[in-house]
Amino acid sequence: MTAPYRAAVIGLGRMGSTFDDERTQGGVIYLPYCHTPAYVASPRTELVGGADPHEEQRSIYGERWGTNVYADHRELLEKEKPDIVSVCTSARVRPAIIEDVARSGAKAIWAEKPLAFTLEEADRVVAVCAENDVTIAANCSRRWNPHYQSARALIDAGEIGELQQITAYYLCNLSHNGSHGIDTMRYLANDGNVSWLFGEMESDEAAFGEDDPQGNGYLVFDNGMRGFLRSTPCGPIAVREFDVLGTEGRIRILENALQFELWKTANGPGGSQQPAKVPFPYPKQIQGMGLAIIDDIMNAAENGGKPLCSGADARDALEVALALRESHRRGFVRVDLPLEDRSLGIISVEAKEDDIPARVRRLQTGATP
């Protein structure tokens, strides 16, 4: 085995370090999940440092993980020369930091989402990584979830026939957790690109502002798939669910991905065709999702491939969110993609009050750190 890749984390708060501590019961997030615990657990990586401008974050991180910490990420890059770098900062500064990493000699970047506020920034991030031959993956993590992967394998194998429609009930702000919802729709739509759409935001005020709105939309994919997204309140049950329809079956992802169903047609009385629920193929073994992400990123970096969720995929999810808002702004009209105006942007809700680290804000409000 070759020597482990040198790994570093920029942004030493919740997703960079402590998110796994919040998991107090089972579900469909398999640990290690967030960046630092995954690097520590992976046999392919060695944690060599972290950077954060907040002294408290650095102190906690250095004590817990026993590694070097820096106030300036550029000093970290220069002194530690990492091969793979996680960027877990606010989206307000994320694009510039990603570009610094891409030019530092690193081989790969594992970035939180959204990549940026504006399409122009996201375009530049993707371009700079390509120019420097750096693999970049965005943490739209459903693509690495083994159950979503099983659903995609069924789709690829033609188990539900020709794809027709995907419906997503996904309560979220369109840029922040909408990154997950929209990207998962694209993933389950066989990686189709959205060609055009209609959108409606939660209110006119939200549509004409720059903050991160909730909204609904009708999406048309270039592979013929149709999609419906509801990111406004979905009632107490359907918070994060997906329903994929094919000509010969259906896949339902229910209860925030706690339940997966496969439906196919079967012979009924008198030879009639009836819908029948059949066993969904759950995996025999489940790897921590952070480990799966590291393996995927480094395999792509080594072999010149594309990670399951690339920087371009994250940029495309942001573009769909912006196009949905543009449809409302223009009078609920059809909007074609790609958008011509690349200056359009959304201030992701995760950047609200980002002068204070998210972990600290959660402690101040009594939430789990």
C-alpha cells in the first residue's frame, strides 16, 4: 500500500469536525460521516492539520484531534502540503479558499455545499479546479448513501422500465439543503440535466430578495424525465421523500430515507396487471459514508475520473435553484437553462450570521453542538 494521502480541513466547526457527535441514534447517515472523523478513520488518509480564523475552534480542534492548527489557511497549505483538503467554511468565503487550494498543489478537494453564492463564482471554481487538474467533490451526500445507490442501480438496470417522473417532497431552502434535494433528483433521474422549468417561491418578497427561499417547481430533463419539487412545507409526514415512476415500476424513498420501497407490476386475477411491492435490495455491508466519499474522490484523482458529485454537479444544483426563482420573478414563465446571467446569486441560509461559527450559534440557542 502506498503512503496515506495527507489530509487537511479548512473550517473546523460542525461539518468539519463535530457533526458526528450529534448522531445519538441509528438512521441512514452512517459514521464516520463528516470530514475530520472520516480522514482519521480512513486507511487512505493521514490528518496533518486544520485551519480556522476563530481561536476557539482551533483550540478545540487541536486538542481533540492532536494535529497542527492554523489561523490562516494559506499557511496550512504552504507548511503541510496536503494532498486532499476539505473546505467546510461559510459559502461566503468558500470560492476563494477552494481556488487557493486548487493552486496549492493539492490533488483533491472535498467541499461543503453550496459551492458559492453566485453562478459566476461557481463557474470560476469549477474552471480553476479543471485548469489545475484538481478533483473536486461537493458534499451532496445522498449520492454516496448505499440505499440511494441501490435505488440508482435498480434504475440503471431497467427494473422500473423507462423513467417518466420524479417527485420530491423536500422541505428546504433552495440553495442550502436544496443542494441535496435538487442534486438527488438529478441523480435519480439518471443524471439528467434540467433543460427548462417553471418555479414558484414561497412569496413575492422571497422571490425578489437575495436570501435563500423555499419554493416549488416543475422540471423538464434533457432525457425526457419530468420532475416536481416541493420545498415549501410538506406537512408532518412527507419532509424529505422521493417518488420515481417508470413504465414498469416505481421506487419510493420515504420517512426521510428510513424506508425504501420497490413496486413492480405482477399478474393478478384473470391475467390482469396489478402493482406489487417486492423486496428492496438492501446492502449486505455498509461503509461509513465519509469513508466512501474519500475512496470515491481519491479514485477519481488517481484515475482521471469524476467523483459521484462533482463541482459541476453542485454548480448545476445552484443553477436550478436560481432558475426556479427567476421563473417567479419573470411572472411564472418558462425558464431555459443554462441561465445567461451568471451574476445571479442566492445568499445561502447557512451563511446567516456567519461571523459566529455555526457550532457556537447552536450552543447559544441550546441546540446540539
